[in-house]
Amino acid sequence: MKHRPFLFVPLLTAAIVITASPAVYASDGAVLFQHVRAEDSQMRALIEDAIASSPTVRALVARITASDVVVLVTCERNPAVKASGRLNFMTSAGGVRYLVIRLKPQRRAAAIAMLAHELQHATEIADSPAIVDEESLAREYQRIGYRSHASHGGLAFDTKAAVDVGRRVAAELTASEPIVGRALPGAPRGPDKVRATD
């Protein structure tokens, strides 16, 4: 039997692409979404917790999933950054726009509210096909938002819609029955304090 190396290469490439793009799964193994991805298992657990706990987060994830936007959620590793969360435009390729959300370690409710706040920004980007890089992102946010006090040495913007979403999710978490959740690594100990206005 002759080996056909040209068949092996595409199969290997497909396997690498599939394993390099982790999706978040429900407990029954069904794929919930592939457009909101987690850097690691702790972030994946936070996203799953947020989806299970908040109808608003579920709606945001559905909107992003139906778009050309892919979001990677990661832990903020820059100690100089003061904001609890931030979103950056990474690149645009193959008709897909890639964003990254970075969250600072914080208690569960605050982390979920901040995730929702940043996911709202991702939906704002998804709704604006003109945003294709950092420059067009800044132009659009000058139009729809306002300059944020949470700047970390560069331009930082916020929108009333994102602030409202953070507050709404904080209220949803407060109204629901207490759920024992996981804090992000490095989060301060103590009761959840929700502050979704950053």
C-alpha cells in the first residue's frame, strides 16, 4: 500500500486548528459557543457560571455567536492596569474579527458583572462592521461612547450601555439564590462586592 503524504498534511492541519480553538461546553458535552473562548479552565468555568447565572450574559453570548466576532477571555497579567476589565481589538482575518477581554482577579459576582460589561462592548463591535482595527475602534467609540477614567496609558472608552449591562448582571446575581462560585485566581478574599462601573 502506498502512503499518500498529501492527505496526511491536511488532516494534521485540521486537527491542530480544531484543538487550538477550544469551545466552551455544557455539562452534557454539547458545544455552547465557539465565538467566546477561554484562555484556560478557570476562565472557561467563569464563562459557564456567567451563562448559567445570568440571562443577560446568555443573550450577549448568543449575539456574539451569531456575528463575525470571536472573543478570547483571559486574566489580566499587567499589574500597571487599574481597570477591572478591558477589551482590545486584536486582528481581522478571513472575515473574522478577533477581540481579547482581560479581567483582573476579583470575586465571583464582580468578575461576572465585569465580563458582561466587556461582552457588551464585544456586541457593540459586532454591530459595527466598520470596526476592523484599533484606529476604527477608537473612531467608533468616540462617536458612541465617552473617554473613560480607567485609561492605562492609552485611549480608553466606555459606553452607557456597557455600564448598564454590568449593573443589570450584578442585580441578576444579587436577586438569584446564592450560588457558591469560584473566584478568579488572586482575587481578594471576603464577600462579593459588585462594582461594574469601571
